[in-house]
Amino acid sequence: MSEPRARDGRDWWVLAALLAVTGWALLPSLHGEFVTDDYVFLTTSRMVDAPWQAFWQRHFYEPLYFRPMGLVVWWLTERCFGLNYAWHAAFNAAVHLTNVALLWVLLRRFTSGVVAQVIGVSWFALGPLSFPAVLWLSDRFDLLAVLFLLVLLLAASSAGRTARTVAVFLAALAACWSKEWAVAGCFAVMLRLAWIGWRARGGRFAMAACALFAAMAVAWVVRILVLDRTATSLVASALNVGGLSAGVSTWAMAGGRIAGALGTGWPAGIFAVVCMCSLVSSAWKGATGRRSLLLITLVAALLVAISLPQTLTVSGYIGLIDAGIFGAATTARFFYGPMAALGAIAAITLSGIGWSSQIRWFAFAVCGACALAFAVKANLAAIRFSAWTNQEIAPFSSAAAATTDAIAKGGSEPCVVVFFGTQTQHPYFRMFSDVTVKARTTSPNRTWACHVMTESTPWLFAFPSSVQPANLALREVPYIGNQPKRDLLWSGIRYRYRLPVSDLTMLPNARFFDWQTDRFVDVTDAVRSGAREAGSKDW
């Protein structure tokens, strides 16, 4: 394939149309509600005065994670938007639209046909394995990692040696500190850039590779210093070949289930057939030129690198996909980065085929119809997600916060509140009951000292670091090597995991509430008299 032809600028209108369609598909997501991990980050942002210690201290409520960029972004958005869900959702949408635009700009440098570019970028913008990740606010870490990786690739292919090197270094560091899999992605890009630079006897790609290596070294050293030995366990698990082989098949099966759950199986299949035909045709005709082959191999290496680390964890979420739209949205985070790389490969390959104009426009029409189907289904998915959060999340979270605030204002010590009736009606409230209430409370000085529980565990509690939690004799949660999961204290917050006692009536001064129709009703007297069972169970 020859060098990409100069364009007259009209293709920017095509990008504007694609962004408008994607924005329309995301519009219903502005009317949703926070869920599960969202409340962890909201509570953290409220309790921590400044998040900057996240760059040199263990900070995440899961001890294996080190994501200072994402945590800082959460802190900033909470300070700007508070509990206004629409603005938080708009921020996620803005990051996704930015990623779509950056992928377009990157492909514009290496492809000669706007048709191929539209097909590849549309797959990433609206596809069933990337779009749902935007709906859940806590998937923000993946969105940010892709954002910085795209900036990295654009910087690596830009002119200006010093500015480019600095930009590559900073973008790589930000990506590595946004989500763990970005380290593998940066490593793949570094190897490819180093190879290109060596073949070209130096030059800008070699400098970019050196900057990438330096950024990864800094990111990894800081990570190990902060997380002690926990980072090495990630490497050991990633080298487990048996686990990877099983994980790859599970990863593929999860992708199929997500597409099926969103009703986009058939357009996804048509898109895959068109791309597969383009690959075969490109190989048969030898139409893809050297420059495009270099980019394809780079992006393919990136695709493999950012996919494999996530295959180890997707198996734990595949069961959620059958449970509804939330399962599809949460599991889609494992595909967001890989789908950006896959869309780029499809665009570059399609651009390199010497098809006749009739065949090219026929392929564009078919894939355009698939993209429209994706857009419609994506809009419906956003509607379903918002409706689910408002029907199954908002009533419980609002009522629980109001009830706990009233108890906390009474001044009882210790403040212990137990909510029943959520196990089957609202299972996503059970583990995050404490942080849900503490994110939504209007009386933080009192309510933040409370323990908020449900009838099943493990419970995640959050307290200001200045507050010493009451000793309730709750059991510790077994963790790596069956060692107890230790409290995590950093900056202005303390995270604590606990399992229940066998009989919740043993909890001192506890107040009990049961969900009845549309509100929590006080059943403390019934529990104390034995008329209402107050048993508990582990997750």
C-alpha cells in the first residue's frame, strides 16, 4: 500500500457525525444511579482532603491495585459534581468520546480511506464489547488507560524529538497508573518501537522506546515499593500458562455472552465476517504495504498484551452476564482496551485492500448498517442500565442513608445499623451497604462513625482515619495464604473488611430494619424478642 493520501479535511465531518451518534447512544446513561464500587470512590473522595498521597502510598480498597490516576480523577469529579450522577456519567461519556476522536486521529495518519476508518472506529465507539464499559462509572479506570495509551501512540509517531519523548514518558506513566493491564500494553509497544528504531538505525522510534522503558521502570518500582510483595503475585499469575489457556476460552465466551445479552450478536457477526474477508483478501493480494504492516503488528502486539492479563479474572464475572445489563456492563471492562486495538487493526487492514470502489462501498454500507444497529442497541442498553439502577439501586440507597442519618443523630454508641430484605431484592447493596450510606449521608460527622450492615458479607467498611471504629468482634476475612485481610489506612480513610458473627443480635446496641414494599421498617423489638430471625451468612 502506498503512503496515506492527503485529505481535504471533509472527513472531520464524518468524525463529528460519529461522535454525535455515539453521544446520542450514551444520552440515557445520564439518568442512572451510582452502584457498588461507585460508592467506594465517592466515600473515599469525601473522606480524603487531598488525594496526592495516592502516588506514593497504598490507597485502594483492594490491596493488589495501584491506580493513583483513577483515584485522583474520582476525587476531582466528586469535588466538582458531588452526588450529581448526570455529571459523573457525562464525564465518562466525554472520556469515551475523546478516545474515539484520538483513535480517529491516529488512524488518519496511517490509512488512506475514510471508509475503512469509519468501520474500525465505529466498532470501538459503539461495539457491544466496548460501549457497555462506559455505562458503569467504576469502569473509568479502563477508559483512562486507553486514553493515555492513545496519547502515547500519537506522541510516538509525532515530530519533535524532545517534546515527543517527554509526552511518551508522561503518557505511559499515566496509563500504567490508571489500570494494571496498561503495563503490558506499554511493554508491547516498547518492544515494537525498539525493533523499528533498531531497523532504522536509531531515530524517533528508538527514543520513544527508551522513554517508554523509563516510564515503565518508574511505574513498576513505585508500585512494588507501595504494594510490597503483592505486585509480584500478579506477575506469577500472569505466567500461569494453564490458567491463561483456560482464561482465553472464558474471555471469548464472555464476549459472546455480552453481545448476546445486548442483542447485538448478528451485527457483530457480520462485522467479524467482513473483517475476516478483508484479512484474507489482503494476505492473498499482498495489498498491505510495509508501513501498514508495521502498524498492524504493533497494534496486534498491543491487543494480545492487554487482553491476556485480564483473562485471568474474567472467569469470576462471567456468571453476572446472565443476570442482566449490570453484568454485561461490568464485564465489558475486560474488553474496552482490546476492542480499541481490534478496531484499529480492522481499519488498517481494510484500508490496504485494493478493492474496486463498488465492493468497498458495499462493505461500507454493510458495516454502516451494523454500526447503526450497534447505536440503537447501545441506546437501549443505556436506557436499561439507567432504569435498573433507578429501580433496584436508588430506593435502597436513599432509604438506607436517611435511616442511618436519623440513628446517628440520636447519638447512640456504638452506632450499628443492620438492614434486612436486601439479599434477593438488592444483592448489590449487601457488600457495599456501609460505603453506600457514607457516600450519601447528609450528616457525615456522625454517620461516618457507624457500622452499616446487611444479612450477608463480606462487608467493606470505611471510616475517617481520625475515627477509631468500635470493636464489634466481627470475624476477619481470609485473604492470600489464608492470612486475614488487614485494615488499609491511608491519607484520610480506613478500609476494613469483616465477616459477621453467627447471631447478629449479639451486636451491641444494634438497630435492625427490614425492607417492606418501598421503605425500611424498624424491626429491632421483633429481633430482640426472637419474633424476627436475625441470622447471617457469608457471601
